[in-house]
Amino acid sequence: MESLSGDHTGDPAGNRSDIRDFLTRASVAMLRAEAGRAPHDRALRELVGELSTLSLDFRTMWASHDVRIRLEGGKRLDHPEAGRLEMTFRSLNLPLPQRAVHELVIYTAEPGTPSEDRLKLLAGWTAPQTSPTRSVRSGG
């Protein structure tokens, strides 16, 4: 994790390699978590099989049985009008019948930050108000 912070101007190629390795391992661990949620998903099984055939690194990472589920964290979003938004998120699994799972993800901006100001700006962009429609029952 040390490679993800601090000044790496002396070895930018090594830093990129460390970050790529970290992200690859995290991606495989998240894929394994999804495979646990949907063990009968044929497309997912085929993807794992194909990646295992093509990549020794993937086979090694898959065999380690690491599972990663990110239920909270930070994300950086670039909105075309509002600009960069630094958001925190929290993910909630909502179980449904037949073992289906829906995921609700809540994004917020830290209070007092430029991201909060930009998010408020976006929240203010609503559809224009229309005039009230006449009631069918009253005939008026």
C-alpha cells in the first residue's frame, strides 16, 4: 500500500506497476465475490474459465480465493457541467425473493467541500415547474 501514497517521481514506472498490480488483484477479488453471489451464472463461469486459460497471473490470483466486497469508500466523478466531484459512498444489499439481490448505493459529498457545493448545484437543476392541471373529477 505504501506505493499508493507519497512522492514517486523517482520511479514512476515502478509506481504504475504497483498500482496496476493492486488494481488487478482487487478486480479479481471482486470478481470472486460476484461469483460467490451468482454461482450458477453461466456467463461469469465462462469468463473465469477464459481468463484462467489465457493468464497464469489470473489463475494464481483466482486460486488464492481472495474475496473483496467494497461496501463503502470514495469515488471521483467528473460531471460535464459541474466538474469534479469527490464523493463518499455506502452500498447496501437489499435481498429479494428467489435469492436475488439488489444493491442500493448512496453517494454523498463531505460537508463544506467544493464537491458539496457542486452537488447542491446539480440538485437545483430540476425539471421546470408546470402549471397545475385541472381536476378531472371537478370538471373544472
